[in-house]
Amino acid sequence: MLANIKTDENVSIITLDDGKANVFSPTMISEFNLLLDQVPTNKGSLLIHGRPGMFSAGFDLKVMMSGSEPAVQMVQSGFTMLKRVFSFPRPVVAACSGHAIALGAFLLCSSDHRIGAKGEYKVGANELRNNMIVPTPLLEIAKFKLNKSHKQRAILNAEMYSIEDAVEPGYLDEVVDADKVFETALAKAKDLAVLAHPQYNETKKLDQADVIQKISDGIDQITDVVAR
């Protein structure tokens, strides 16, 4: 298993741990979606947690660089996964336990509250340094969550931020000592878990309606994943 789920009171906790870079391969995406299916949508909250030193390094580059149909399918399924997290009916907290690169950074942007672990870690979208475009689904999530003053630097300039500098651009909401990141995130998830249902979901849908439509349209239009 590349990911697992457990509960603590009214918080569902999905932990990503492939023993390496927590890349979103087709298998990881499938496992994550199956775990997400188990999270209640009418109560509680969701906490997404990485392995020590690594939240996620993004898509599986071996599949991505093939430029083949499996790569396109992986990207479409990965973006659909992000949309599920972004629009999840209950609050989503991310415990950024280390590096969050490419899709890992956008998974942070898809979460409602993001807590980073202090350390020599990097957060950012490096697609344009790896011969890949940043397509509509990612751009829409970035525009929704990143601060406007940093959008050029974060997306088009592919700037990588130290984890302690990742709050200002909007990748993270707070940074704490590494040994406190999980307990801090869990406390936040428990706090947000008491928000009213269905009022929380209805408000979130109103807030995200235009963005969700653009993300969905962008997913349908993906035909290639590597800039030529």
C-alpha cells in the first residue's frame, strides 16, 4: 500500500508513504481515491499527511515523460483527484511534512488549511523547468489560492520557496517545528470538523462554482502533458 487511512475522533487521516518521494503514479492516485471514498462527506474533516521529509514530489516523471496515452490518463486522473480534494464537502487540512513539489504543491493549494514542517524543504511548481506546461486545472487552483503578487514568480517563473517562505505566496498557512506538524494539523482538523453541515458544503460550492467548471473543462481538454 502506498497510502493508508485511519480516524481520530471525527477526523479522517490519509497518510501518503511510498517509502520514497510520494509520487502520484497511477497506483498512488487510485489508492488515494479509494481512501477518499471512505471519508465521510457529511461530518468531520480530512487530514492529508506525508512521510517524514516528503509531502509529495508530484507526478511519476517516468510515466509523465513517456508522452504516451498512459501519461495523459495519469494526468487527467491526477487533476480529477485534485478537484475532489479542492471541492471536498468537508474541511481539508494538509500536514506538509517536507518537500511539496509540482502536483504536491498543488495538493497543498487544493486543501483548506496547510501547515508546514520547519526544515530544509522546498515548496513550489517546477513544471516550466521540466519541459511541461501548467494547464488550466492547475492554473485555476493556483489563481484561487496563491497571492496575486506571487503568481508570476510561483507559476511562470517556477520559483521554489523554502518552506518557511511558502506562507507569503499562499502555499501554506503556517509553519511549525517538524515534530509538531502532525499534532498541530490534527488539532486544526478537529477544530474545523465541527463546522456546520450542510452549510459548509453549500458555502464552499458557491465560492468555487466558476473555478470548478473551468477545472472540469480543462481536464476534458488535456491531450498532451509535455511541452514540445
